[in-house]
Amino acid sequence: MAFDFPPAQDGLRVTNPESGVTYVYRDRYQSWIIESVDNKQVRIHTVCCTPCDARQGDIWFNPCTNCLHIYHDGDWMPVVDCSGNSDFVGYKGEVQFPHQLPEKGNELGDLWIVISEAAIYVYSSRGWIPADRYDDTELRQLIEDQKDASIARDVELNKLIVRNKAESQEEDQKLWDALQQETSDRTASDEALNDKIDDCCTNGQDGLADLQSQLDQEVKDRELADAAQQNLIDHLTNDLSDTNDRLDQEIQDRIDGDDQLQGKLDQEKIEREAYDEHLLGLINSKESKWMGEVPSFDDLPDTRYDWVPLTDFRCTTIYSMTWGPDRFIAGSSDGHVWSSDDGLFWERRNVGIAFNGNVTATFHNSGVWLLGGDNGLLSRSLDGIKWSNYYSTTTSNIQDFAFGNGTYVYVTDGGVVATSPDGVGWTKQDHTIRWGVHGIDSILTVTWSEHLSKFVAGTARGMILISDTGMGWDLIDPRLNGSGQILTIVSAEWAGQPTLIAGGNFPQKLIYSVDGLNWVYAPRNPFKDAFPTDLKDCGTHVIAALSDGHTAFAFDALVQSWTLEATGASERLLAIAWAPTNANIGFPGGLYVTGGNFGQAYARMPGKGLEPGDTWVVLDEMCLYTWSTLGWVTSCGDGSGGGSGGAINTRAVDLIPPGKRASELFPLTDEEALALSDLMPPLRAMSTQEDYNAWIFKALGILATAGLDGGDAERT
């Protein structure tokens, strides 16, 4: 068993019964010191006095003199001569274990202490052996041989010394003779030099007198120059003092002026804020002709489209709109479903049972209509008019439908997914356990990607689900980090690169993917403070209903350049649909319908060409373009998009510097303020650079329409 030391105390001795080592604790060294070793072979003594009980090979370390001895032939012999005058024995040091003894560079007779064995090891012709087994015959013979060799070297050295002494005496005599000759030569040279010095001293005394006279004159000249310089310094000091007094007075004057200026600025701020209040009271009565935003000049319309209200809806909220081969279907609150052949006149239909909940999902595929709603409501129709109810297998609220690979799928806000081959018999596919830490997540939207042959769904926690069959789903993280919900998703497969677009109330508003696995954010926020609530693929473009009552259109291949249009809705839009030109809809380009909160619904109707005053923001130029009898005119000179460049009474507005109010950079006359009284939201609600610029662009369009003077150059 392991040996444990007792608590330390100066002078306390303890013996390890296994190794036979006796230790003593010394406060002086703050450690246990080996006092003796009895391993039946060799003993080690650690005391200041000479040990009496010793035998061949014992080791004695004297802590008082720091000397190491070995007991040999009845006497203690020092391993190293403590007087420092001899290298009697080759003591080299100590190691912890025998295997740590050096293997190279050893000489016969080298001694090392092995601490773990409390033994001395000696290097011999047979290698390392413990001292108690050491046969010193070889070492003694080696010492005698070394002694004889040393005597022989001493004899040779004495002979060399005698020979060198003789040679040195002969060389010293030669050097002495040369030194005597050099001394004689230098004495003669010194006498000649002294004669020359005497002659020089006589001439030098006369020259020294002349030099002293010159130095005295130079001192006088320098004293006069110092006096003149001091006078100049005094004059400059006086001038500097006067200058400092003037600077102090100027600084004080400026401080007083700054205080007066700050007072004026504060008063001006109060007056401008009062004017803003007056302006805000006026901005509520005129209708703006601001039509929307387009990505570039080429996207400006060639005719005017107006969103006209649809008055047939009698419901609180319109949740969903879908176009089939020959009619629109809409689902709303109060258990209603609506149908329309032309998108302008709508009729309420019976869902098949007495139902007062919300119809939140409508869908059409190949002559089969489906609708779903609260508490698992599920109805099916073959014409969109007559509906039959079927068992949906769930009590959760159905949010959306999709069809692909011969299978219908619905998703719910309770995380339930169900599949059906015909829309009649449904099989519940409960996969919430596969979604790990996310638990039961509400699934708000689903679509089918023909290009990927996959169902793709979005959830309330901002996650993506994908499935080949609708029966097994994989969770994909698009890195929204819980910042919002994915409310709508669509697959646009008409452009060169099939693309999935998902939208919601997260900061980026849109995310894109070409494979359903890797998602990227929109390169910029196209909707400002609004977010998309419904996306629909129209075959050549994508449309969106927005949370601020606007609609948006994207015709580019990447589905990233959006044109925004105001519908007149004052509340959130939740649904949008498009029908192509057909027997019931004769408008070129088809018909768009949208609806949302408070039963608001609108249809996009073409007007009779553009009307003077119709104003659009062209985003890539950040300029206003207004239609006039001469064509498009712009607020940015000739413009870069090909506008006529005709004079238009608008102002080009630069970025608003930090700390400035919009009213300071865009002051209005009373007449202008009256013309802008309907512009919403009010100026006070503007908080970001983007908001300020948008407000000013709208204001410029209204002023252009009203034919008001835009102000002189300095005011602009």
C-alpha cells in the first residue's frame, strides 16, 4: 500500500517500512529529508556529524556543509572535495529512477544518486551498477593509471618549461639591447624637439596677445547684439500680449453670438413645429393621383388601372380567393363561400352544412374544388356552386391545400397533415414528432413544385417542410431565427430558373429557393413596412396581397422587381387571385381581384388610357414620372429612362441629413399644404429615411397634379 507522511513538524522522523528509508522534516528546507536508508545493501546518512556506524559503500550527505561522502576502506571519502581544490570523485548529480541515468558521454567512475532507490550508481566497463555491488578494483587501477600518466605529463611539462625558459632568456636579452638603442635615439630626438618648442613659444606669445585683443572686441560686439535682440523680444512679447487680449475678446464675442444664434434656432424650431402642427391639420381632404412604384422606366404602364370596390360581399373578413377554369371562389368569415364568373358580381353559396366559422382555404385542381375552414371543415365541389361535406379526420383549422403526384394535401394550424387521392377520403399523416424541439408547429401554407416533384410548406415558426408524397416530411431551417411567420408560399416555374418564393411577416419579407433546401433572403425589402399575406403564380408573373392594403406585381425572371399599386383599401388584404381573359372576362391581360379585413374587396379595372397627373415612382432612378399631354415628364431633368424631360412643378429631394425635420427641408405654402391635406400617413409618422423620401415623392406628385408652382431655385 502507498506510504503517507504524517503532518509535518520540525525534527519529526518517520521510516517507510517498505523501502527502509528514514525521513526527518526540517522547517529550514520546508520538506522531508532522507536521514538514512537501510535496504540491506547500502545506507544513506543525512546528518551534520560524522556517522559512526558505517560500512563499505554507505553514503553520507552533510547538510551543514552541503558535502557528499562515500564510506570506502574504513574512511569517509568526499565525492567532491568541499574545499574546491580537487575533482577527487566524478559525482554528476541525481535522477528519480534508474532508467533516467544518462546513456552517452559517461566516463568510468561517474557517480549518480537514484532517489527512488536511495542508492548511488557508478559507471564501469560493465555499465551502471549500484554502489553496494561495485567492484572498485578496476576503478583503483584506473586511478593508478591516471596518476602515472599525470606524473609522466608533469615530467614532460617541466622539460618544456626549462627549454622555454632558456629560449626566453635569450630573447629577453635581444629585446633589452633593442630597448637601450631606442631609448638613446628618443633622447636625442627629444632634445631637438625642445629646441623647436622654445623657438615657438617666443613667437606664440606675440600671437597670443593679438588673439586676446580680437577676442575682447568680439565680446563687446556680441554684448551689443544681445542687447538689441532683447529689445526685439520685449517688443514681440508686448505685441503677443495684445494679440491674446484681442483673441480672448473675439472668443467671448463668438460665444455671445452662438448663444444668440441658439436662441434664434430654438425659436425657429418652435415656430416650425407649430407650422407642422398646422400642416398636419390640413393633410386630410385632397385625393392623390400617386399610382404606385415601378422598378424602372420600362415598367411604367401604358394605361391606367383602377382598383374598384366590390360591394356584393357581406362578411367580416375575406380569407381566400381562387380561380378555376370558369369562375372565382372566395372563402370568408360567417361560414360563407362566394362564387363569381366575371370577378365583378359575386353570389353566396351554401357550404353543405350549417356552419358559422371561417372558410380559410379554397383550392381548385382539374375540375375538383376544395374548401376548408375552422374545426376541420372540408367541402368538395365539381362546379364551385354545389358543395358536399366530407370527414377531414381533424378538428384543427385547415389553412391551405395543394395537389401533386396524384395526391391532395391539406395542412392545419394544429400541425396536422392529411392526404387524399380524390378529395373525398382523407388519411391523417401525423408527423409532429419528427419536428424535434419545435414540437407542434402551425402549418400555414403549402404548395406543389412540379420542377422538384415535392410538396413545400411553411410554418408559424418560420420553418420549411418538404415531402415527396405528403406522407413523410423533412424539416428545413431557412435561418429566419424565429423572426416571423411564413404566411404564403408559391412555386414560379415559368421563368428560366424555377423558383420557390415564401413570404411572411419576418424582416426580409421574402425568401427564395431553387431546391427547397437552401433559402436566401430577398436582396432588398420591396414592401417597406408591409408584408405579403398571399402570393399567387399567374404563369408569367407573380402577384401579392400586402398587409397595408396594397398589391404588388413581379414580372422579372428572378421575381425580385416588384411594382406596387394602391387599391384604396385601408386595412390588411389577405387574398388575391387572377383570371386570364376568357368568355366571361374580356379585359386584356385578364382580371385581378383581392380582399381582406372588414370584407374589403377590389377588382383591377383598366381605364381609358393614362390620365394627366398619374404619377409613379421609378425606383432605379429614385425619380417621379408624371403623365401629361406631352407624355411622361420627370422631376429629374432629362431622366435616365427616356422621359420627355419636360418641366414639371416638383422638387428633386436629396437625402435628409441626420437631425433634420422633413418640414425644414420641404417647407410648404398654405396652398400647397391644402393640396396635400389627404396625403397619408401624416408627416409626423415619418421616422426613417425611406419613409421621408416616400412621403416627399407622393407630395411631389400631388403638387404636379394640382399645377402648383414648385418654388424658386433657392427654395428648391
